[in-house]
Amino acid sequence: MKVEALEREFRYNGGLRLPDPNPKLTVGEVINLYAATYPEITTAAIEGPEVIGNKLVYRLTRAIGTKG
């Protein structure tokens, strides 16, 4: 039997695939890291992980709301 660690991948808004910057970081820490580039990711809903092939895929969906 071969044990293999699954790589994490973060998918944002359905199409953007964000690689795992560091497997030692928590999902929240990864989101905070990507918030510098995608500020709206901080309010994203997190779904998963889902095993797809040899990856753990987390889906991040932008929160829909009104301003003000």
C-alpha cells in the first residue's frame, strides 16, 4: 500500500485556480494570504474539501450582498 498526501487547490469564483502556497497553512491563513491580490476573497464562502484526482479542492464563492 502506498500512502500519498493530497495536494490542496483553491478554486475561486468557479474558474480561477489558486495553488496552495504552503501546505502547513490553515485554509483561513491561505485566504488571508490571497486577500492581498483578491480583497473580496475574505468574505467568500468556503465549500469542501472535495477529492478530485489527487487533490483536495476547496471552492471559494464570492459572497453576494448589497453595499451600505
